[in-house]
Amino acid sequence: MSGQVFTRTNLPPRLLAMVGEDLVTGCWIWQGATSGSGRGGGYGRVKWLGVTQSVHRLVWQISGGRPLRKGEQLDHVCAARRCCNPAHLRPVFQKRNMKLAYARRRARLVAEAVS
Ligand SMILES: [Zn+2]
């Protein structure tokens, strides 16, 4: 990645065919299978090189994102779990990620209570 912008069309064809772009948010929304609706659910899943893995992690790697350190995971800045736009992802340590998720959930509940 020598200063080149990674766009959706840079995705391998098999992934590109499964990813739709939200023109408002810029999210790359995975249209395929997800990890379900339970706790830890809602993330895109795909079988790639014989291994079922998280789509956003896979795209992060393909797009030249740096390797994650121990205890790090990818946080969705956009809060859309099915999004795999590497520009919407950033590595955070797990504890911080949980805090962020909590803050977002709270903000949403407050917003719902007001409307
Ligand atoms: Zn997004």
C-alpha cells in the first residue's frame, strides 16, 4: 500500500460480488452470511482459503491494514457490524472496544428515549 487508496473495486471478485456500498455512510455492507443474531453476532463471515473468518478482518488484511497485536481487535468506527470498509475500521484493545460499544449502545438508547 504505497499511499494508494484501497477502494471497493480492489476487493477480490468473490468478495466484491458480496459487498454493497452504502453511498450515504460509505459503508461496505456484507450481503452474505453473518455470525448470527446472538452475542457477538452480526459480523460478516466468509470461507476464505479454507478457513471461515470475519469478513472485516479479512478485508483489513487484504487492504494492507497492519497486523493486529495481541489483545487487539478491529473496531467499527461506523458501528455497522456488517461493514468491511477498511477506512471504517481501526485496531483497538479489547477493553477499550467494549467501552466504546457500551457508549454507543447507551447513546442509542438515550436517542430512542428522546424520540
Ligand atoms: Zn462502515
